[in-house]
Amino acid sequence: METIEKINQLQKKLQKLKNQGKTIGFVPTMGYLHPGHLSLMELAREENDIVVISIFVNPTQFGPSEDYKKYPRDMGRDSKLAKEAGVNYIFHPPNEEIYGKDHRTYVNVEGLDSIMCGKFRPGHFRGVCTVVLKLFNIVSPTRAYFGKKDYQQLVIIKKMAKDLNLDIDIIGGNIVREKDNLALSSRNKYLSTEERKNATVLYESLKLAENLIKEGKTAGRVEKEAITYLNSNKYVKKVDYFDIREKDNLKKVRGIPSREVLAAAAIWVGNTRLIDNIIVKR
Ligand code: AMP
């Protein structure tokens, strides 16, 4: 495994491999790797000849009051885990390699970027799409892997790939959870012991929604009951949203869900923002 910081160096190496007809699986990450990231690398390992990951904490996807500076970073540990997962190349660029001094070009997936998390994190998906498209152009992968944990992100990247005619297969990997069902996240490390215990309320609210949907309740009623459940936990500082949406285009579901739908939520446990979702069959 090699760690590369320069775009042209990575491109030289990958071009050689592509000329030999090798397929490339790419997993973009912000590092501080956990088994959720590793499961995407394993998928990429199974389906491609070469696995490339990026570790880049992307400044343009953080709001001014968000945790860009304190986002956890540990390259030593990440390198070891990536190597064990069979990664061939880690692309780990410094900021200035990705964003030149006069960077002015951004990618918006209109509409999808202003609902759910986008409503509470203005500019977030613009930053995500911009960096992901740049990374796609740098790596030119055959396939790229994203976790369903960030479900809205996955839908948005798929839409960007379709709208901009990218010749890359976008593949979603299942959510990896702790034993008590909390979805793994680099941000879980911010939680205090008590907050961590109570963070399971998020998954519980999704399962509650699933039960209510199976009972035939309307989407609006389900959302209300799930929000009430979340707010009854004193460690939940705020519920940003709890939404029942179409799983492919993220349109709001009205009335009683008749197909498979997405239940997705974002909450604050203390000062930590957590997201999670499940797909619910009626
Ligand atoms: P991040 O480093 O948080 O930007 O995440 C990098 C990739 O890993 C994204 O595609 C995430 O959706 C995915 N990911 C993060 N947490 C999980 C998880 N618990 N299960 C599956 N994929 C995940």
C-alpha cells in the first residue's frame, strides 16, 4: 500500500494500471476509519482489481460554526486499517492540492441539497458534490462506494453522476452498527458516556416508525410520534428532522406509505449531531 499526496503522482500510477485493463474501486472518506468505512473498502476489494481510498477532511462541506477544526484525524491508525483492508493507494492530499487559491467552481444538485440535512447545513452538499466530482476526475474510478448511513448523500451523488454523464458506477454499502444498533460514525467519539448510552434513542425512533408504518399509520402521524419519542429523552437537545420520504428521489411521503419508504432522522445528542435511517417495508 502506498500513501500519495500529489494529484499527478496518483494519476501516473493509476494510468499505468488502467492501461493494463485493471478496474479501480474508489472509497472517498474523511478518515478516522471505522468498520463502516472498512466495509466499503471490502466491497471495493471484492469487485475491483485495485482499491483507492481518499482521506481528506473537506473544508467546503463544513459550515462556519461546524467541527472542521476539531474533526478527528489519525493517519497512523488509518494507514494500518486501510492496509489490513487490502487498500492499494491512499490519496491524502493537503488542502492546497485540492483547492487552489482562486477556486470558484462548485457543483449543486438543486432541490435535493436543501431538504433534510441540507436544510440545517446550508452549503454542505455543495461542498460534498464539489469535492467528490474533483476526486472522481482525479481518480477516474470504475466504481465508487458510499455508505447508506449518509443516505441523502448517496442519492445526491447518484443524481450528480446521472445528470453529468459520469461513467462511474455509484454503489451503496449497508450501514454498519454497534452491538446496540448505534450507526458507526467518526463523530461518535464526541459523545460522553451518558450521551453514548442514550444515543440508541435514534435507532429506536426509526424502529418505532417502522412499527407504526406496518400498523398502517400515515407518514405525518409517524413523523410526529417519532419526534415525540425522541424529545422524551433528556439527552436529545434538538431534533433537526424526522422524515418519511420516497427512497429513490427523497420526495415527502403523504398519507399512508404504500411502498418501501425511507425513514431518516438527524438529532443532536448534547453537542453531537447524529444521523441515521432505515428502509421500511409496509
Ligand atoms: P466519512 O468519512 O464520514 O465522510 O464517510 C466516508 C464514507 O463512509 C461515506 O460514504 C459514509 O456514508 C460511509 N460511512 C460512514 N459511516 C458508515 C457506517 N456506519 N456504515 C456504512 N458506511 C458508513
